[in-house]
Amino acid sequence: MPTVSTSLPVVCAVWPLPQPVFTNVLPKVIHNREVTAGDRPRGPASGKAPEDISRFSFKLSTDKPVSLSPDQADTSATMPRKCYVRVALDVPIPALYDYCSAQVVEVGQRVIVPFGRREMVGMVVERPAAPAIEATQLRAVSQVLDDLPPMPDDWLRLMEFAARYYQRPLGEVIMPALPAPLRRAHAYTGKRAGTGPVRRLEKRLQKATAELAELPASVPPSLTDEQFAAVAEIVAAQGHKVFLVHGITGSGKTEVYLHAAQDMLSRGRQVLFLVPEINLTPQLETLLQARFSQTEGVGRLAVLHSGLADGERLKAWYRALTGDARILVGTRLAVTAPMPELGLIIVDEEHDASYKQQDGLRYSARDLAIWRAYDRDIPAVLGSATPSLESWSHADQGRYQRLSITKRAQATAMPEVKLVDTRRLRLDQGVSPHVLTAMEARLNEGEQVLVFLNRRGYAPVLRCESCGWVSQCSRCTAHTVLHRRPGRRAALQCHHCGQHSFVPRACPCCGDHDLKPMGRGTQRIEEFLAERFPHARIARIDADSTRLKGSAERLFTQVHEGEVDILVGTQMVAKGHDFANLGLVAVLNADAMLFAQDFRAPERLFAQLMQVAGRAGRRRAGSEVLVQTDYPDQPVYRALQRHDYVGFAQYALEEREALALPPYSYQALLVAEGKQLADSIEFLSLARDLPAAAPESYPTVGHITLYDPVPLRIVRVANVERAQLLVESVSRPALQRFLSQWSVDLFRAGRDARVRYSLEVDPFEI
Ligand code: ADP
Ligand code: ZN
Ligand code: ZN
């Protein structure tokens, strides 16, 4: 099988199940709701004003839920039936399943149930008075898992909202949000299951707490006026409010977060702190541990990210649930961690693309964080030097409160940004004489230099000089990238499907031996600079050099400790790192991103360049940034030169408004993947025509634009051919209304189609 995303709705022919009845049912009621999102006053949904996700009017379905029998009837009808439960299971079917239980089960508890021939862990989301199928057809819960208290109501509401908003079956949202050991039936029923993962963890935790060592406390710096003002606003917030901390790089946003967190902790509440990258967690973890170990006690911090082993992940999640952890620092997946005493959510670098999950439930952790804060009636703090245009326009409209920090915390000037017009320059391996000269000068002064190139590998393509053949992936419509490997033969690697092959000794087309790398990646630049500056210590940080666990941390430590003179890196080096001695940043091929098709490309380029430029001169004056470009007049570069996010945002928003692009409209993207492009296109055409076939089911279709299906830019990946269909509306409620019906019809249509499909709400890349 090709390696396509595993979590697309696949049709369920494998289980002995009755024909599913399609429903857009999610549990009608989740008990004891404290706050119902739908109960709150909401502003009118005007076409123009962008709305954040929390303004999306969230109404629970009033349709009668229809549930499916998980299997044929259980004929031993004599068993006692204390209660009926409606269970969410991780199966790609938009339905819930009813069971009976001899034991009383609470909503939010996990149960092991028979499903077809399997035993699965599911979660009880409702206790209906009567099952939706014949009582005699009900099967019984095999085991009630009571090693955890029922999941909190607000957690269930978050799951329910995510399922509804992102158009996924509830079970496919709830179950993957639990740590793996909690959703495996054999973790409880297997031979070596013993008392189960939670009890085992509890034993380990009891032993562990005794061993924690006291950390030296770190004293916070006294805040600058702007920091102080920002903190004062945040801590004064009553109930829900979203703050957008717009602070230039080096302005000390972290300190603002820490003070706000401190305040919330001292009121006995938990704090959720989201960061975009795993690489950033160790630095932050150390800082937080040192800062809070005095007030909160040692070890009251937990860290949660996808790089953790199952057991570690369970531990952090469990400590958040029990309230043992007062602060949870994590990447996007941490947004679904249960935190019963949650009082504040912080989203650092809120514009970052890593907050968007790219498969399965394609959620935005930032958006869910905002909804969660809204639902719990608590403040959320978003921060960035280059906020997303969505958030910026919310602030423009007063939905978010903007808190600006315009000066650097440590009185150093912003680096000077210079554009190097490369149109008439002779470049040496893509590097201009200006950059080489500046590097030399900085190195002579003992300063560090960062060379930024967003392309890993040695060269993006291998080419035959005599016939023009270029290296191509056999499974994708993409070039293969040349990678040099120390001590091994060079390889051609496809960056789309991951396929590796050796570099051919001769041209596969004409037999010539004159094969040359074309273009440059980080490996080649590293090699070139090593020749050019033989005395400099060079390190390269990209996805290849940091593949091994711990290697990224090690490399960054070397840089921080001044053991590296020249750092060559991709976007991995741009974020959050505080390099003390960096005097020069050189950006080599920014233009590559300038003309990308995606309408967000300029925004992303600008953010990335601001980030990378912001690494310079954080502790020293007189630093500079050199950006090589063939297009020095582009607004992105002009704004960068002036460090002018505000000007850039205004320009970009005007352009978006003129074209009715987000945030002035809302989008969803349907992607189909098939063996043949024609199949994918055919499915999308069918999908596009669904509303016309049943207009009465689509009351808002008049406010929806359905574009034509088009092939993806890289059509074939791993022998799967892909096409997409964009759906757009200026009204979020209209789009949501449309999608909830469409997703049901798509599921039905998808059963007979020869393609897999995925539906993404608020796509980040189109
Ligand atoms: P940002 O995330 O806004 O780019 P950081 O939070 O990384 O900036 O802060 C930049 C540097 O300034 C850090 O080294 C931090 O320790 C320091 N810093 C922050 N606030 C202060 C302050 N009030 N006084 C002195 N130094 C500060
Ligand atoms: Zn050839
Ligand atoms: Zn490939």
C-alpha cells in the first residue's frame, strides 16, 4: 500500500456490521454542562468582520440520535441491564454505538466493548433512557474501566466541539486524544496487563516524587514598562478574554507569559502553555522549573509532546488530569490535555504552522485553545512578533485586546536589515560577495554568523550535463534531492514519499558519466563555507542533522555556548532561540517562497524572515541581516527592512479583503487521493454536485462557493494522484451548516468511490 495518510475515512467492509445508518449525530447532551457555548450572546455574523472560532455559534443537534447496533443481536437476553450507554469508538463512521451494562457507568468513563469480532476501548458519551436500537439486539459492555475518574465535562465539550467543527466522527476525536495505553483493550485484558497502565503509573509516581531535587531558584528580571503594562492587563482580566501580545523579537514576551502564569498559579489554577516546537521545550522547561519550583513546589510542571514515549506521555497527561501538574507545557496535542483547574492558556508564536495538525483531525491548536478558554470563561494569551493575519484582524476589530511591546528588553537596537540585490552579481555557490565579506568581518571579530537556507540536502536535483536528464522520483511528480552521507555513497531522496536510492554511476538516459548537482541545499552550503572559512567551526541544523533523539538539543547547546562560529540552518533555527553572540544573519534563497501559489506564502515568508532576522543582536549592538534577493522591491522585503510588521499586515489585509480571502472569508478543502488523477477528479466533481442533487438539505448553499476540482501542485505522491476542491463562504455559520450536511453525503459517496478523501476546515495551505 502506498503511504497515504492513514486516517482518512475508509469504508468499513471488514467488520461484520449491519449497514450503517448515517447520521450527523453526536451526543445530544453531555450531562451537567456548566456552560453551553450556544447559550451565550454572540455578535451578528456579518460577512465582512472576521470571526474567531469561539464566535462560531455552536448548537447541539436537536435531531433524534440514531445509533447503530455494533453487531448482531446478543441472544442471551437474560443478562441484567442496569443501564444503557452510548459509546464513542475510534472507527471511521460518523455514528455512536449503544450497549447495555450491568454496572452503572458514568458519562466520560471508558469501557471495553465488543465491536464486530474485536474488543475495543470506547468512551461513554451519553446514557440514553432507552437505546436507539431494539433492546434485545444490544450487546453488553465487557468491562468498565474505572481506573480513572470520568473525564471532566469541559473536556468532553471540547471534544464534541472539535468533532462538530472539523467534521469528524466523535470517536475519532475522543479516542486519539487519550494517551495510547488508555485506549488499547489489551492494556487491560492482555496476559501481562496486570492492574492496567494507570495503576502501574500511580505506583511509579509514588516512588518518583521522593527523588526530586531542589532547583536553584531563578530571580525574574524587573519588567520593562511595556512588559509591566501587558502583564497588568492580563492579570486584571475577568473571565474570558483573548489577548494578543504583539512584541518584536527580543522584547521579552516569555517574561510576560511567566508573570501572567505566576499570577494564575498563585490563585490555585492550572496553566496551559503551548509552544510550536519540541525543540523549544527543553529551554523553556528549564526556565519554568527554576522559576516556579519555589512557589509551586518542585516538579509541578509537566511537559507533553509527540516525541515522548507512550509511558511518559501518559504520565504527563495523567498529572495534568489529577492536578498534580500545575503548569503543562506542550506542543499542539497538549491543547486536549484534561486540566480540571485550568485558569489560563498561553499560545506562544501563535502564527506558527505547527499548530495545525496535518492529518486525522485537522485541527488548529490555537483555535481550539481559544474555544477552550471561551468555554471555560478564562483568558487566553496569544503571542507573536508576527501574528497571523487572522488574529491581527480580530485585534483590529477589538475582539482581541492587543498588547504591544515595541522595544527590546535588553536595550539593544534591532539589527539593520540590508537587501543584497543579486540580479547583477556573480554568486559563488549562491552566496554573494557582500555576504562573504560580511561573514569574514564578523568572524574576525569573534562573532557568530547564521546562514539561513530553507532547503535541506546537498542539492535539490541531480542533472546530466549531456542530455539534460534530471533525477526524478519514480513514485511522485517531484525531483529527488541529492544527499551526501558521511562515509557512505550519496543518495537521492524524495522529500515527498521518503524513497531513497543510490546515485546512479551514469546517466540512466544516455549513459554519460557527467552528472552534476544543480542548485544548493544546506549540506552543500556547509561544505562550501568550510572550504571558504577553514578556521571557523561550522554546524548545520536541519531535519537531517537532528534526526537522532537529543541531537537537536546538543547542537543548539553548542551554539548557545559559543562552540560554533557559523551555523547553517533551515527554518528550524529561526524560532525562539536566543543566540547571545550572533552578529550577522545571511538569508540566501528567500525568493523561492515569494511566488508560491498559496495566498498565505507572503505572510509566511515575512514571518519567517522576521523570526530569523530577530535571532541577530539580541545581546549586542551593531548586528545586521543580509537578505539576498532578485526582487528587492517586493513589499515583503521592504517591510522587513523597516521591521514593520504593522505596515505589512495592513498591506496584506487590504489585499485579502479585496480578493475576499481569509480572514474575510472561510474555507474548507476537500482532497481526494486515487490511483488515477481521473478518479480523484471524478470524485470531487461528484462531491461538488451533491448539493444541487438535494438542495433542500443545503439551505445555506446560496452563500457557498464551490470551486472546480484541480490537481494538486505535486499531483502524484507515492503513486497516489491527488486533486482538491476548495469551498468558500463569507459566513462561517453558513459554511458550517453546509459542511455538516456535506460531510454526511460525502461519507456515503465515499463508500463506493475508488478514492480516499479528507475534508479540512480552515486549511492552512491551499
Ligand atoms: P521574545 O520571545 O519576545 O523574542 P524573549 O522572551 O526570548 O523575547 O526575551 C529576550 C531576552 O530578553 C531573553 O534573554 C530574556 O531573558 C531577556 N529579558 C526579558 N525580559 C527582560 C527584562 N525585563 N529585563 C532584562 N532582560 C529581559
Ligand atoms: Zn544523460
Ligand atoms: Zn517520491
